[in-house]
Amino acid sequence: MTHALHDFFAAWGETDADGRAALVASAVGDTIYYADPHAPSPVTSPAALTEFIGAFTKNSSPGAKAEVIEPVDSHNGHVRASVRFVMSEEMQMVGQYFADLDGDGKIIRIVGFPGKGAE
């Protein structure tokens, strides 16, 4: 159930545009809603999402990536995960993402928040 989430965040470190598009296509449904504090407005198509992720990759340090931190919580088609964005060894940030999946396990809605929330 979490395969789509891993593919989605692997796309953030993929420097090849075709490889990035393939990862996004494998992770998201035909319709998508993506929102996070760095997106000026929600992203609502797979093509626009691929472009948004590509801008992150282009503006990041070489080797920058995003990785899902295990464990991932899931139930009834909903997923919650912490994600580490690694810009360099010294510069990292963690965000919390909540996703809804379709019947095929693909992401149709994903919303991110900075940090890990209250602990």
C-alpha cells in the first residue's frame, strides 16, 4: 500500500526528466491534488506535479533527495508518512504527509506539512 508513496518521493531526487515523470506516473492516479507550504497553490494534474517536482530538483544541490522515513501508517486507503528532504549532509528538513489512495493504491490527494507535528 505504501509503494506509491516511495515512488512519489523517489521522484524528488531523480535528475532525469523522463525517469522523474515515470516515477510520478507510477505513483499518482489520473487525477491528483497536491498541496504543501512551498507550493503557491494546489497542484492538480500529474503533468503539473511532475513539473513542480522538477523545479525542486533543478534548484537543489546535486544529490538532493527526499526519502520516506519508516514506519508508514496506513488504513482504509489513507497514508501518513514522515519524509526527510536531504539537501546536503548539513541541511535536512522533515515534513509530515497525508495521502489518500485510489483502489489501485495510487495517490489521488497528498498534503504536506513542515516538521513532524507535536511529539
